[in-house]
Amino acid sequence: MRLFEGTEFDRPLRCEVCGELDEDCTCPTSDPVLTPPAKQIAKLGVEKRKRGKFMTVVRDLKDEHEHLPNLLTALKDHCGAGGSLKDAILEIQGDQLARVREKLRSLGYRTKG
């Protein structure tokens, strides 16, 4: 349903690329193409932060179409820990290296570290 459907202000929807009516548009749809997990290598590590706290870090994954926040949520749920995403680096609280490696491999990622 359009905003002014059935009134004098009603205008049919047009394609943003070619300007044709949506029904007549022949533009290819641009579905996001993600790099498959099997072609990515996740570099894992454990860093010691201030006050002696440990942080499990996942680096070198491609940040494509809001993929990393979903992956971070899956890792946090699997580990039962908190975490954050900073500059395409996933951080999981605690020394969770084995659990993170297990989850990433089950999702199809290759891992180092």
C-alpha cells in the first residue's frame, strides 16, 4: 500500500536506477555477495588487558554487510561471555580460545592461533 494510494497525489513507485515503473524495471537485483567462510582465515589470540583480565580476539575476518555483529552474537552465546566489536576485530571476554575455535570451525571458518 502506498502513502497516497487512491488519491490525486498517488504516484506509482519507480526504480531508483533506471526510472522505470517497478513492474517494468529490468535492472538486476543487487543481492549482497558474501565471501564464504571456507575462504576466510580467522586469526585467534588471547590478550591480557589491564588489571589482569584476558580477552579472546578474532582478527582478519571480512566485514561485509553487517556480518560481523551476527557472528559476534553467535560467539558470545556459545561462550556464555560478553564481548564487543571494534574496527572489525571481535573481542570475547575471558580466555575462551578453545570455545571460539570450536564454534568458528563448526561455522566453516579456517582458524590460526
